[in-house]
Amino acid sequence: MSIPTDIASLQIMAHVYKKESLQSIFEKTVESLVIQVPYIDWAGIYVYENVNHKLVAASDFDKDLRWDCNGELKFPIKNSSDQEIGMLIVRTLQSIAFDVTDLSTLETIATAIGQESFAN
């Protein structure tokens, strides 16, 4: 079980269910993941605008580790109509970092952001 990911998840869910602004939720999500989970070195949230993908929150806008990372997970953010409207991405510099618990917890975070924050 990944306790750091669970702790970050609890912090993120508190912001989501308080119905804070979207930008605040995005920023607190990436911040919590990088601060609480020692093996997540970068986190970002992209929102789809027509055919473009806009990075709306990142733990580091200048260095996304795209070419340096050894592991990357992507989770779709879907609204209440099940339309994909964005993506949560986490990256690590470690060779083997993520486990099954991380997958389910991060997927739950992405789902909550979409369902609660982008409710139609």
C-alpha cells in the first residue's frame, strides 16, 4: 500500500469536495502529489481546448521531466457526461516506483476532479 499517495489523495479530495475553484484544485493536486509522494518528481494537469492541450497546473512549468523520467502515468479527466476533458500526468526519475495502489488512487483523483469539478 502506498501511504504517501493515500495521504496526498485525502488532501486533494478535501479541496475537490469543498468546491474550490478549478485552478485552485489543479494547483493543490500537483503540489500535494509532489510534496507528499517522494517518488513523484513532476505532476501536471492538461485541459483540452479544441485540438490543443493546455498545461493548466504543474509542479514545475519549466522542467517537465518528459525526456528525463523513467516512469510516467497518465489518467484521463472526464466530466459527468463521461467526456474526456483533460489529463493528469505524473512522472518519476526512479526506475521502478509506482505500484497497483498508486494506479487506483491516482485514477480516483482524476475521476473526482472531473466528476465533481466539471459537473454538468
